[in-house]
Amino acid sequence: MVNDTKATDLPAVSSQEFLPPLNLWATLGGLLLAVGCSAAFAGAAFIKYNVTVKAPATVRPSGELRVVQAASSGTVASIAARENQTVERGEAIAFLADDRLQTEKLQLQGNIQQLEAQLVQLNAQINSLDEENAAESDRAQSTIAASEAELAGALRTYRDRQLNSIAEVEEAEANLRLAEKDWERARAEYNSAGAELRSLELSLSAAKLERDAIERDLASCDRDAICKISTAVEATANLRLAQEELQKLQAELKSAEATSKSIAASLEVARAKLKRYQPLIESGAISRDRLEEVTLTVTQQEQALEAQKALIQAQTETIEKQQQAIEAARARLQRSFSEARLEVERQEQAVAAQTALRSALSQTVGRQQQAVEVARTRLRRAKTVLNPSDTEVAVARESVARERATVEAKLARLEREREVLLQQQVEIQNQLDRDRQELKEIDRQLSAMVISAPESGTILQLNLRNTGQVVAVGDAIARIAPRDAALIVKARVESGDIGLVEVGQ
């Protein structure tokens, strides 16, 4: 490819295109620098600033100076400050000699220590006595309490014995009454059991008699046609009545059979007679009425025979029923015998049981009688010890009184010793108070031997020159300018600097 670009087609070149480009931060930094310089020039034109002027001058406080005076007379031992020195309130300026006071102070301190030691010893002795007194009181209280407890125990035991004796007597009486009641009840039960036994024996005898009677009746019923009644048992009576009724029925049956035979014989006679009359009727030997009479007699005899046969049949059936009734009565009699035999056995068992019960009740009566005797013996013994001895109570009371007397004597002795120690303590305490008061006075005098600044400030004048100087009470030792006092400055300013000095500068 051929590039045939013309010169007229290219853009024009500027001289600024060859400089480096400026970014945003560079622009802002330049603006900030320009603004700062402008503000500095403006402030220098309007803001005031301090100007220092140097010149020789004298400075003194306004108002009065504080005079330091000696509170005590003496010889200067040392000087602790100098002129133009700044001191604080209470700071030492000079010291006076205090050898005598120091000696007296040491003596008083020794006395005080000795008195305090004696006081401590006395306090220890008093505390020991107090502890001994308290211990003795506690021991005494314990001993007295123990003795009183023993006395109370003895009294309680005595009263308990009395109460127990009364209670034992009452209990013994109650037991005796109870035992007597039980004995009476056992005897009543024994007597009742005896009566019941006799009643059962009578019932047994009656049951045996009835059983034997029924047995004899059964034997007689088996042996004889008609039972022989030897007892009032209903079954036996019914059986006898049934047998008698059977015999009556059998007799009636025999009578009916005899009657039947008689009627049969009469019927045969009538039939024979009718048979004999029939030929005679034909021959006319007898009348027809006579024949009819004989025929009627035959008919009547036949009817009578049939009726008698029916009666015999009915009686035969009745006899069979009566025989059945007899067998039933015999069975009932047999049952009555079995029941009578069982009743005898039951009565025998009841008699045996009642006999055993009566024997047991007899033993119970014996035991209850023994219990009554034991209760009576206990009652006699309880009445014997109804009033117990009070010897233990008297001994316990004497022990309590003796312990109280011993304790009171010991406590009185300890109290006397304590009063003596308290008196010594008061005397030593008074002496100690006097020595402490003297020590305070010496300390006050010693504090007066120290000449100190009454106020914070600067020492303008010091009248002490050397140690050994003698001062009297009220002598002016120094003059101090107070720290918070206003100052007056007198300066010699050069004429060229006067214009730089202003009020309030």
C-alpha cells in the first residue's frame, strides 16, 4: 500500500503541547499556597505581638512585711535560712539550743513508758482477775446449776416416786378390781357351763330313753303283728293305728268272703229250686207266681253275690293300701330311730364339748383366783412404799448451799484483789496523765525553740548572723514578704525603649 498523505491534511502543532500536563492536585496545591501567603501578610498587618524591654530595676512588695519573732529566749544553735530565700509557712528559719528540755523530755518519756508498762501489767492482772472471776462465776454457775439440777432431779425423783407409788397403788387397786371381776365372771361362766352340762346330760338321757324305746318298738313291730307302743313317738302310734286298721279290714274281708260264700250257696239253692220248678210249671203243678218268686230270688241272690264280690275287691284294695301305709309308717319309725340315734350322738358330743369347756373354765377360774391373789399382794406392796424417803433431797439441798457459800467466798476474795488493782491503776493513770501533761508542755517549749516562718513568702531581712547568738522573747528574727502580696517595680528604661512600654504590658 502507498501512503500519499499530504502536508495540508496534518493538524497544526502548538508550543504548549510539548509541556508536561497539570493534574487536579497540583492545581489545588498552588491555590492553597497562594491563599496561605495572602493570609500571613494580612495577619502581620493587623495582629499585635509582645515586645520585650530590658532595663535595671528594683522590686519590693506593697503593704506591710511579716515580722518573725522569737517565742522563747535562748541561744541560737543553727540557722536554716538566708535572706531573699523563699520559705513555706511553718518552715524552720533557725533553731535555739534545747538540751535541758530534751533531757527533761527523755526523763518524762522514760517515766511514761515505765508507767504505761505498769499500767499494762495492772490491766493484764485486772483482765486476768476478770477472766478468773468470769471463769469462777461460770464454774460456780455450772456447779450450782449441776447441784440445783441434782436437787431438781432428787425432788423430781421424790415426787415421781410419790406419784409412782400413788399410781402403783391406784393401778394395783384397779388391777385387783379387774382381776376380781374376771374371777367372778369366770366363776359365773363356770357355773353356767355346769348348769348347761347338767341340762345337756338330761337331754342326753332323754334322747337315749327315746332311742331305746323306739328300738324296742321296732323290735316288737318286727316280732309281733301289732306293735306294742312303749313310747309317745308319733311314728309308732301311726304304725299301730295302721296295723289295727289293717286287722279290722282283714276281719271285714273275711266276713265279706263268708257272706259271699253264703250268698253263693243260697244262689245255688235258688237256681236248683228254679230248675226244679220249671218242669212243674209246664205240668201246672205250681203256679207261675211261685216261679216268678223263685226267679226273683235267684236274680236278687246273683245281684247280692256280685255286690259282695265288688265289696271284697274293694276291701282287698283297701288292705293293700293299708299294708303300704304300714310299710311307710314302719319306714318313718325307722327314720325316727335313726334320728333318735343321731340326736343321742349329737347330745353326747355336746356333753363332751361342754365337759371340756367346763374343765377349761375351771382352769380359768383357778388362774383368775391366782391373779386376784397376785393383785392383792401387789396392792399391799404398793401401799408399803407409798411414802418414799426424802434423804436424797436433803443431801442435794445441802450440796447446793455449800457450793453457793464456796463460790461467794471466792468471788469476794477476787473482788477485793480487783479493787486493790483498780486503786493502783487509778494512781498510776493519774501519774501518767500528769507526766503526759508535762511532756506536752515540754513539747510546746521545744516547738518554741524552732523559729519558723508564719507565712509563705520571701525573707527580705534576717537578723541572725551566726550560731551562739542569744535572743530574747519577742526579738525580731526576720522579715518576710508574703507570697500573694502585690509587687512594686522601679526600673530605669532607656529613652529609646520608653515608647515600647505600655500599661498592662
